[in-house]
Amino acid sequence: MRVIIVDDEHLARALLREYLSGYPEIEIVAECANGFEAVKAIGELDPDLVFLDIQMPKLDGFEVVELSGARTQYVFVTAYDQFALKAFEVRAIDYLLKPFSRERLAQALDSAKARATPAEQVEAVALEAARRHGPLERILIRDGARVHVVPTIGIDWIEAQDDYVQISAGGRTYVKNGRMAELEQGLDPQLFLRVHRSYIVHVGAIERIEAPTKDSWCAVLKDGKRVPVSRSGYQKVRDLIR
């Protein structure tokens, strides 16, 4: 079993490395001190299992999962947040609560060896974690070997494109893998409106609403973008500005 250890604390990595040394079938292929290092290592080394700290600088554990996907299994490691731990347990993704014993580590390894974690379970945990911590403050977009961190407050509009979404922020557009509905769940409903089945707009980016015909509407944004507005979307805009 090829393993990666991800934790920003040197002593925590050293302790886990020591515990894992008692398992000859385990090969530690990398140790990472932050989320960016972890995403790079997971993509390059394709491990079987990642021990992943939750609270880290740059990218937290949930964001690492979002960027790396479910090609591997994850055992979350944390000293905090009992609610998150319960969510992981329900979805059969194991966790280690610091400080953990050798016996508890053995249980986590047994779980990892006994089964694979379906991709949808990992994604569901990442989404639930994001919602639990409140609306998304940033969106991560992978572009080859690069990762763009886009603050949600700077997003003007989002357009659905099959299995992708196009995001416009700060005069730039980005393409992110994922469904519009999943992204919508993490956005602040006071700031973002689903005005059309294919569009979400930032309320502050709307310049005006036009009615090209009697039964159709269009949102003209401050950047000049014209976005179609459905009947239900028009009602949402009206309710918000009343």
C-alpha cells in the first residue's frame, strides 16, 4: 500500500511515520506540509491511501480532496470539529482524532484495506464540509499543474456548460469541472441568484434588467455581459430588490 502523509505539523508527520513503520506492507511515498504540496504529490504519485490533516495553511484538507478527486482513499486526521468527524463516520470515510493510538491507526488501516471509497462519497463529504462552514469564500480551479484560488466575492457570473461551469471574475474567465447545482449549494444565497437554468449571477454585478419581449427578460451586467433571465429568475430578482 502506497501512502502519503499530509500535515503541517512536523511532529505529527513524524509520529504517524513512526507508527506506520511497523507495517512492512506500507510504503510512504511522500510527506507534505501543506495542501498545495499534497495536490501535486497525489497527482504525480497516485497513492493508495492519504492521511490528510483538515486544518492546514494555503489549502485545507477538504480543498485537497476537491482538487485531487477520489482516485485514492482518504483518512482524515484532525484535533477539532466533532461534527465533521461524525459526518465522516456516517459516510464510512475514516478519521483519526489527535492524539490517536497505534490501535486506532490499525483500525483505520483495516478499513482502508477492506474496501474502496466510492468517488461520490468523497465528493459528498467535501461539499457537506463546505456548507457546514458557511458559504464558500473561495473556489478552487485546477488548470493543468496550476491552481487558481478565486474569491467568491469577486465572481460576476457563472455559466453551466455540460459537466463544466465557466466562471467570470475580475475580468477573467475560468473553466471548472463540476455541476452548476453542486456549486450553487455552496454559494451565499444573499449574494448569488440562479436567474436561469444555465446562469448564476452576483447580485452586485447586475446593472439593470431589460425586457426584450413581453414574456422574456435579460440581465445586463456591469461588465456588459447579457444574461437570460427565466420567469422564476425574474421573480427572484424582484423579491430581492423589494
